[in-house]
Amino acid sequence: MNDLYTLTNCTIITVDDKDSFYANGTLIVKNNRIKELGTSERVSPLGKVIDMGGKLIMPGLINTHTHSHSSLFKNQADDMTLMDWLKKAMWPMERFLSKERSFAATSLSCLEYIQGGITCYADQFYFADTTAAAAQSSGLRVFLAPTVFTNPSPETTDTLSAAVDFIEKYHGKQEDTLVYPCIGPHAPYSVSERLWRECAKLSEKYKLIIHTHISETIDENNQIKEQTGMSPTQWLNSMGVLERPVLAAHSIHLDEQDMELYARKNVRVAYNPVSNLKLVSGVMPMKRMREKNILISMGTDGAQSNNSMDLLRDLRTGVLLQKQVNEEATFFTSREAIRMVTINGAKALDMQEQIGSLEVGKRADLIALDTTSPRLCPLHRSSLKNLYSTITYSAIGSDVCDVIVDGKWVMHDKKVLTLNVSDVQKNAQEASEYLVKNANLS
């Protein structure tokens, strides 16, 4: 596609602060940014003109918590408790990961992200350098946190050094690579105090987001309480970790003091409803968090604890779950839901000035939904409320037909342009079979 092009004959949802939308809209992309958008009567096309055939245009989805390697573990070791699932299945399989298998896994995950409309994702993983290479091949935007553990990983006995190597390689090169380095201490229960302090220092030195798991289970809370006399959140705060920008996945079992710390320290939360349901970890206290103005975005988690990475499907589940547990049908509207997977995701990654909404000057990260899908019909284009509801409650990932990242077409009319689909699936199948066989799970 050209560096200057115009999308016409489409309905545009901007998700800007004014909730601007255009029932019959036009959007112009120049290089990697949005040059102009508005009603078709007002905006004159420039460059190559592309008739979108009535598709629904919106900002690209932002997945703020996932593990791309886990696509190889899909549908393995289901129906288990979290710690059994980790210790008896996931970690034994991970032992046989390699750079090549990690590349195959990430490529498969990126394929699923693309086909489901995810244009940017926050990943936590070892073999980060290989994961980054696969992400670059896909054309997606990735916030990649090399995982730090106290114990050795399949990659190295020194996960902190491996993380530093990755950070130094990619630091300051985001414009060219679309790879944004972060730091990923796995969780309070799996990372020592010394390593937590080192990760906080790295975050300060390189201006990195700390991407971690906090209070996913009651058992985790009890373990940290027994060891330190504090909750995981309070323990991290005592070490100064919360002085840095923290993206906290799960955050289910928080008490009032924890949530006050989240609010005061601007901890960003990644809500993972399907993963939490599958592992019976609990339900995140969203209502109390929102009352404290805690920023909430959304993640799929990895495919090993979700089985798919369809953020639109998860969005509906997550919204309905919160309505049910709060016994309040008016809680958490479709407008708020759409913002959670777009602009809130951008804010969680400190990218709200660049992505997350469709506005002049922002990066052209956007997707189109096929309005000929029976799930999206009838569609009342003149009603923003109806458009928000249609996306939240009716759409699923397979309704996405076009994906543009940084102005470049990654998928057009459901054809992925950056990856060889058959090769990606073949390589992932072979890699997964190797892991299952060697971990004695078959």
C-alpha cells in the first residue's frame, strides 16, 4: 500500500475524548500517521483511494498482558488448579523451549493477534530477543518484557543479565523496530528481593515499564504474607518498586490498603477475565478499583490459560462477568468497555499520545470490522451507543478484516500480508508436538 492513502465509505469510531464518530467517514493516512479524518462531505481524498465498502473502522486493540510463547501449550493440561497447572504441565513443557521454538510460538501468537484485530500487545517472556524478531516479522507493535526469575529459565541461569542484554539492544530503537523494551520480574512469589530491587533500578535507568503479576491467587498472598508480613503489593511498595511505572496483571486479591497504594502510585492493571475464570483464580474487584480511579486495561493472558487470544471475545465475557458479580446491569457500559481495550491500553503503556484513538497526528494503528457479518447486523450507523454495543456484545475476532499498524497494512480483506500462514502453523505444530512428547504429557 502507498505511503499516502485514503479510506472512504466507512463508519469511523475515534474513541477520542469527545466520542467523535462518523457514520459515513473518510480517513487519510500519510506515512505512519493519521493526516485527516471526518465526514466524507468534509474530507477530500488524497493519494490512493481505498473504498472500504461500509466497514467499521476503530482504533487497533491493545492487549496489555500476554505470553506469546504459550501458543504451543494451547489445550494442554486443562482443568487443573493454577499451581498444579504450572508445576506439572507448564514449567515441564517450558524446559524444552529453544530460540527456534520460541520463534515458532510467537509467530503463531502474532498470527492470532492480527486476525483478531490486536495491533499492540504487552508480552512477558524469556528468549525475548527471538520473540522480538518474530514480532517484527509480523509488523505488530510490542511492549516486550524479558522475564526475570530467581530460578534459572529455559534460556539462561541468569535471567537478569539476559534481560539487560535485550534492553540494551532495543533501547531507543522503538521508532524503527516497533519493539518497546520493558522489564518483567515474574511475580512476588518467584522473584527474590534482590532481583526486585535490581529490576526497579533498571526501570529507572532506562525509563522502563515493570510488567508483572500481582495477587493472582489467594495462595500467592498467603505465601508472601507468611514470608514478609505484608501483602504482595505492600511488599513491593516497601522496596520502592511502585515508585516506577508498574503494569500489574490480574490484581484479583487486593485489600483496601493495596488498592489505595495502586491509586496513589498509579499502578496500571491488566484485567484477564477468561484466564482467571479458567484457572478459578477469582474475579478482579473492578468496581472498587474504578471508584479509586485505578486505570484498568485488558489482556488475554497466554493461550495456555485462555486457549485463544481473541480480545473481543474476552471483552464481552469480562463485561458480563463484572455486571453479574456486582449484580448491576448498568455497571460498566459498552463505551467504557471499548475504551478499556483501546485508549486505556495505550495509557497503561504510556502511549496515549501516539495510539489508542483515531486522531490527527497519532500513529495509524487501526482495524476494520466486516459489517456484512451476521453478528454485526443490524447496524445503526447513526447511533454511537449502538456501534459501541455491537462491538462489545456481538463482535468477535474473526469479524476483523483489515489491520493497519504504524500506517502499514498487516491484513487486508482477511489476508495476512506479513506472515506465511501455512508455514507459521506448520512450524508451531511441530514445535508443540516436540514439547508435549518430551514433557510426557501426550
